[in-house]
Amino acid sequence: MKTIRVLISPKGEITVETQGFSGPSCREASKFIEEALGTRTNETLQASFHQTEPLHDSVRQRSG
């Protein structure tokens, strides 16, 4: 399952995380969010960015 999460810290710092994407498709999927938030200050690429086949991840959701 492809997921985009937007995390906001108590200090107001915003992190956009993508899961389930492979290659640069994560950037395209989250582009509209990043543009709405303003200038990117940091980027951390995970191993899935360098893969060419879709990932099959288990995603656990928290209820609450």
C-alpha cells in the first residue's frame, strides 16, 4: 500500500514521509504537499528510492 504521512513536531517542524513507492515516484506523489509547505530544508532518501520494483510492505496503523 502506498502511503504519504505528514508529521508535525511540537516545535512546528514538518516531515513528509512516503512508504510503498519505488524510485523517484515518491517525489512525484508528495510534490503537491511539499509545494504547499514551502522550501525543503532536508531530504533523506531511503533504500526504496534506489529500487525499481514496487515494494510489498506491511503497514501497521495505530488507532486512537
